[in-house]
Amino acid sequence: MYNFPLVSVVLPVYNAEKSIDYCLKSVLEQSYKNIEVIVINDGSTDRSEEIIQTIIKKYPEKRIKYISQENKGVSVARNLGLKKALGEFIAFIDSDDEWLPTKLEEQMKVFDENNKVDIISCNRNQEHFDSFLGNKFKVLQRIPAKMLFLKNFALTPTVVMKREAFHTVGYFNENMRYAEDLIYFVRLAHHHHLYLLNKSLVITGKGKMSFGESGLSSNLWEMEKGELKGVSIARKLGIINTFESLFFYTFSFLKYLRRVFISKVWIKTNTTSNKRND
């Protein structure tokens, strides 16, 4: 690359003492070096702050902004990070996720070589897509906004976006507790070109399922209501029409039933396994 623009990495933290160490270190040890990390402690009551401060002292040469606030929710924390960001590009990571060492370097190379790319995501947890719903996927695949309601190819910790894309849609919806990131990236993809780098460069939730195990996504019904609200918002914004909204409502509810089934099978399997180990 001939150009190494600054990337601002927004990292909200809430009671993440078990994961913040490997998460933050995975950002600081990226092969792409021109980064600033904005850590927002959203009212943690565990040892998160202590661990973060220890890491900051261990990496004195790194640009780390640490902000502590009362617990206000992940969207408020992310928005505060966006307000403090100075980079030409903005990336996100959650406190239980981990980036592979070349994650940013590979995504920034795509920006450098493709002017048409405004937002780029990548795969996670060893995923790779040869095709989706009959569409053959390339190494660099355009993702239309509507496709995100079928499968979210823009999970928050995988995304890097140009600063001007952020200026178009503004901040995360602070009134949504679930699926706020989905509707945010749907809005981005509606106004700008979102591409998937079809390569797994992120480990989310220590490689666990993205639902039904821990954190916000463990509350499947609330998560489903958030997705349905996202469809409603997209219809009101004119991103989808009424017929499409009915289709996505139905598709989302079927995904919810599938998640409930898989989650119950996973819990039953692991409970049986634990009993055998005992």
C-alpha cells in the first residue's frame, strides 16, 4: 500500500473481564499500525477497568483513548466513540471478539485498490461463502442493503467504513437495544457501497454461536423483536417496500424459530456432555 490512513477503532466495554485482554491486544497487535483505539467503559462493575489500564501501560507507544461513563448501553457507548474518532476510516469491535493479526491490513488494502468500496466487512469463525441463495460469491462481493435482512454479512466487529459514510447516516439508534447494528448497516449499505471480503478474519464470542449462549443475543425473543423493528424502520425509510417488508417479517420469524430449535438442541447436547464428564 502507498497510503496508510488512520483507522479509529471503537471498542465499547461492559463487564468484560474474561475477554477484554485478548480482545484489546488483538487490536493493538494488528499488522496495520496506523490506528487509534477508543475504549469506552460503559459502567463496568467487574475488573474490566483494571485490566484495560494494565494493557494501556503495557503499550505506551499506542494511541489509546480511554473513556469511562455510567452504564448507558452499547449504542450510546459506540456513538461516544464515533464522536471522539479522528481517523479517515472507522472500525468496530466488541469486547468478546478477537481480530486475526492481518484483519485491518487486508481490509485497508481493498480500500486502497478499489475506490468504489465505502464499507467493507469480512467473515468470522472460519466462514466462507461459495454462494448464497443461488448467487455465486467472489472474494470481494457486493452486498445490497436488502440482503442483510436475509443474512447479516456486516456483523459489527467485521466492519470498517470510510468516515464520509458515517457522516451520511449519523449515529446508532440509542433507543434500540437489539439489532441496532443491523439497521445501522442496512442504512449505510442503502446509501453507500458495502462489500464483503469473503475471508474469515474475526473470531466472535470465542467462536460460539452468534445467538442463544451469552450476552444480549442470548435473549432470542428480544433479539427477534429488534430485527422486526429494523424491518419496520427500513420500510419507513423507503429502503424496502411493503411487500418486501412482509416477506422479511416472515423470513425473520422463521429464522427465530430455527434459532430457538438450534439453541435448545445445543443446550441439551452440552448438558448431556457435562453430565457424562462429571
